[in-house]
Amino acid sequence: MKEIEFKLRFLLNSITLKALEIKDISDSKRVLEFNAVNCDSRKLQAFCAGIGETTFFPMFGVPLTPHSKIHTVIFCEIAVGNSLFVSKEYSKTLDPPKGFDSFIVEENDTLGFLSDKDISISKFSYAIKDQKKIIPLFEVVFEYDAEFEAISRNSDVCHKCKKNPSFMFCPSERANFCKQCDMQVHCDDFLKRHRRIYFSDVGQKKFICCSYHSGRVIEYFCETCMEPICTECKMTGKHSAREFFDHSIISFLDACQLFKGKITSEHKSFTAARGVCNKELDRFKDKIAAFKENIGSTRKEIEREFKNLMLQLDNIENGQRQIINAKYLDRVCKCERLERIEAFSADLDPADLLTQYKNISDTQKTESAVVFDKIEFDKVEVQGKMAIKTPKNTNLRIPSSDSKDKAIKWRIETLHISERDQA
């Protein structure tokens, strides 16, 4: 139970979270099936709100019930395998393509390269479509109040006035006090006898109550059991039994300092691991930058080639247009002349027609011989194609959230246009 509670506290960065109920829901047969099916897949443990057709597991966090202090989650082992980053709608609609086992999604469907943005990993989740890749282990009910957590973290505030910084802890009162409230509470001779622990002397501000005797403050630590205990535990409780007589018990404050030193020492090797991880992240960013540079140069090359081809096409069009326009005007003019001859003679007075008859007749004979030059326009065609060489694992373009296309090839083609002789 404590291990699950620690996982919850760690993921939510909480000091106040309490596990209320942890129910084992694992099935030995399903565990065997899970291990057999996913023996070569990358696995991890995570929490989800419930298992369905598409199950979401926060990459770093725990799903919480909105507007509630009591939360229910399922602790699972999942086979994420090879993941693909897609929109949330896509993950709900389609299955992972060949070569991928799960999706990674974000609440707000970020576009572009994540390395170019400030991201919060708590906003991202694994989306699992195949329930055979999920093995439920425990159903957990826990109490967590974000508002109370924020108040509790500010542990140097006086518990009495809840305003001034505290400077001491009174085990009898089980409370922190500021200087003014300390004088008010411990004002008479009797209360002055309370043992008071001053933060400046012990180097810490937080004291805890016993898990076995909630009214008692922890004053000791059993190094053998690795468990904090109170005076009642030591005198009349579990640690008063004969089998505990040879256990190594030290004071609570000494234990705090001891383990603080141990953690500090262990952090040195941990810091080295962080350094390796940060170097890998920087190296991966460099690879992303190189990939983006490659994409950019390829795009410029395609655009340059496309521009050259379009210039060729424009030249062909412009040259042909000069010929086409001239020949078109010839035909328009011929039609206009024929219409004008017919209309002109029809509008003349018979007397004027008599005087202009010879000219009109000659013009009609001349214009009635309709002969046009034969013209054919060479057809401009596409010849050949240019394609991009894509990585072996890049055979799909993931559609946007409103697309349902399952098979859009990631391929760009430009056209080579050959110019033929003009008429």
C-alpha cells in the first residue's frame, strides 16, 4: 500500500495525499497472456481513470476527478512499445499503423515540432487501443486536495495566527508558532514547561504525527524496521515487545539529519544520471535541427525546380499567346467585315446603292472568299517525375484532427515540362 501511495505522491508532487483503499484486481491468467503477447514490447506502469476502447494514461501524472477531493484510479502495467504522436481525435478514431503499438496525444493537439515549444509533460498521455496491451493491477481510492496541498507546503506559517512565519514547534501542542503566538500560548509557568523545538537549532520546520497513535508526535526512528515511531510505540506499543529490544532506535531529529545526508550523498550519482539524460536530450535536439535543415533545403530545392518549370511554362504560354491573339483578331476582323458589308448595303437608299453598287459588289466578291490559314497548337505535356526519397519508417502522413484518410502517401511530385517547337 505504501508503495502505491508513494507513486501517487511522487507523480502529483504531494506531501498530503492519502491512499484510502487499494484493491488488488490483478488476474494471473491475464498477466501470463499479457507477458506472452508483449514479451518484446517496451512496458511501463501508469494510472488511468478507466479502461475502454481507447484508454489514456498520463505520461507523468495521475488522472483526477474534477471538483472532488476523493479520486479513483486504476494502476496498470501497459505495453506502449513504439509510439506515434497524433491528435486526440485521431487516436479515438483510428488504430496505430503498422510498426506502431500506441499513440501519444496532448490535450490541446499541438502542431509542429515540440522541441520548438515550452511544453508541460503532464499534458501528454499514452493512448492504448488494444486492451491486450493493458494489465490492471490495483484499483486505488485516494484523497488529494490541491488547495490543501498548497497550504500545507507553506509549513513555516504559524498554525495559530496563520499569518506570520513560524520559528518553533511545540510537540505538546503539535503545532508551529510564530514568536508572538508562542508568547501568548506559553505565557504561564505551567505551559512554559512544554518542550519547544526551535527551527534555527534543528534545521527543519516540519514534524509529523504517528501513524499508529494519531495524537502523538513522532520522536524516534527505528533503524532496524526503517519506521518512525512515537513515545507510546516505544513504551507500550509494538516496539515495547521483547523481540524489538535489540532494535536500533534513534531520535527523530537525528534520523532526519541522517537520511538527509544519505539522500544528499545518493544525489551525487543521481546528478550524473541527469547529466547523461540532459546530454541525450541536447543531442536529440541537434538531430531534430539537422532533420529540419534537411527538410528546409529539400523544400527550397523543390521550390527552385518548380519555379524554373513554371517559368518555362510561362514562356511557352506567352509565346503561344502572341500567335494565338494575332490569329484570333484576324478571324474577329473577318467576321466584323462581313457583318458590316451586309449591314452597310442594307441601310443605303436605292439612289446611293445605285452609285455605290460597283464598289459594294466588288467588296462582296472579295470578302466572300473566306480562307483561313491552318493552325495547330502543340500540346504541352508533363514528362517524367521527381520524387522524394523517404525514410523507411515514414510511409504515412498523419492527417489533421478532422481528417479520416488512412493512407495518404508522404510524397511530393513536381513536373518536368518539355517545350516543343512553336507553329
